[in-house]
Amino acid sequence: MINKMKALVKDKAGPGAVIKLVAIPELGPHDVLVKVAAASICGTDLHIYRWDKWAASRMKPPVVLGHEMSGNIEKVGSAVKSWHEGDYVSLECHKTCGRCYQCRTGQAHICRDYTILGVDFDGCFAEYVRVPEANLWETDPKIPPEIACLQDPVGNAVLAAASVDVTGKTVMITGCGAIGLFAIGVARVLGAAKVYAVDINDYRLKIAKKMGSTRTINPLQQNPVQEVLLDTRGDGVDIVMEMSGNEQCLHYGLKAVKNGGRVALLGIPEEKICLDLANEVIFKGVTLAGVTGREIFATWHKTSALLNSILDIRHVITHKMKLEQFEDAFKLMQSGECGKIILYPD
């Protein structure tokens, strides 16, 4: 094996990234080297590419970007016993400490001291990626690479939707980015009676219909609260999944959820948000639930089972591009005229 590989690197503070030849990672005893078959761009990658406040406060370049991937094991570390060359894998992008209270009580997805692939250490927008063996997920060979690399973000949607019984319930999803679109599909296959998809992007609302939403609402054209209350005879929806991080969308959700309903919060706001706690939450008896990552590895089992049976996410994949086309890919991401973009390093 040659000792250099192609990689997309955040080489310095500021907007942008570059393709570089970098050293193929050396393995520690518990590491595995994976040859990347497919990788997908996440909203986090866009934050880093644009170099917003969050990225500037968190990143320490140079770092190879990317954390959603699938591929085959190329080489294993000296102490690795459970994985072998050729195994088809994806990976959990959060490297947890294993020591904190959360890690020791089955809540590693909210570890107090986690690091993230492609953010805190080199990621998968490259020909090869080094992964701690504890982060690997064995993937069914029947799942193609472009689907297998999406198990991480689909897992976000599964955690949000599966954290409450959606069977026979009405669900409102605000924000039809990739995870919101996945959540529509997950809610439907889990038995949601109706799913209202809310977004200002008509391109993504068209995908929402393909993913199974029973009603799409563009707030620039219709008031989501009025439409939902009219459609539910004034009751409101049972469940809201807020996927946008937009303050107005959160208020829409809190006003549209019925008394005693549940609001799952996954979208990350760029600034602090002010709520009318008394009228939007307390007097309505609403339950707010923060959702982050995936339960390791309980959510992975659920996600894999759904992708192997009744969950079809192909409509969300709108573009497939070479790694060298990353600038065009990020322009598409910023325009909003895309679903998931798959990058191929080889």
C-alpha cells in the first residue's frame, strides 16, 4: 500500500477546504483502517466549511472532514480480534470517554466528554479513515454503500421518532433537511396516522411528499398553526419533531402541539431562543425532549432493521459526486436545492 491518500482537509481557520495528499493513518493496537466506499455531507460539515461561530469555537485545523461513511476494512490493529480485513462497515461518529456516569449507565450518546470524527480528529472524506474498533458497525452487504453511509443521520431520526409511540398519532415535523426527511419516513413506517411537513423550501417539500408526508406546509404561503388546528378540529398534533433550529419553527410547533403533547428538539439554533414557557409549555402540559446522536448501539440495531425491511430512504439522496467536486456539493448544500449528497473518494 502506498503511504499517501487523497483527503478533503479543513487546513486553516476560515471558509473553505482543500483536497490534499496526506499520510494514510497509522494504527494503534485497537484501531481499524477502513477503505471508504461512500461518504455523505452533513449539516455539521457545512457549518465547518462556512466557518461559522460554532466551527470557529470548536475546530482546531488541520482536520480531515466527514463523519458519515461506509466501506470495507483494509487493516486491523494488533489487538483487534473481532474485526477482519474485508468486513463491510459503517461507524458511530462519537468517540465516548467510557468513564463518565452517562457512559457507565447505558447513555453513552450523551457522554460528557465525547469527541467527533471529522471535527475533533480526522474524518472520512478521504480514501481511508482510521476508526477505533469500538465505533464500528457491521453492515449487511445487501445495503448499498450510498445507503449504508447514511445510517448515522437516519439514526438521529430513528431516535427522535422511536422515543415516543407514534402509532396512530399525528406528527408535525418542522424542518425538512435530511434528518427531517428521514424522520418523515421513520414516522410513517412506525405507524403515524398523519405527518405534517413544514419548510420554506419547496424543493425539499416535494421530497417530503415522496417520503410519506400526508400534508406539506410552506410558512411563506400558509400559517402552519392555523392549518394544523383546522385539520385536527382544534386539537393540534400529538407529537412535534423540531428539526430546523429555527426559532419561528419552534414556536409553530409549540402552538400546534395539543395539550399534553410531546415536542422532540433536534435542530440546533444558532443563537439563544426565548420561549413563552407559561403559555407554550407549562399550561399546556407539554413535554420537551432534547434529542442528540444515537443510542449506542441500540438505535443502530433499530435503524439497520428498518433499512433492511420497510424504510426506503432513496428519495432523500439527490446527488452523487466525486470527492473532488466538493465545492459544487457545498454550493448545493448552501442553496438548499438538494437532499443528501453522497461523495465518492475513489
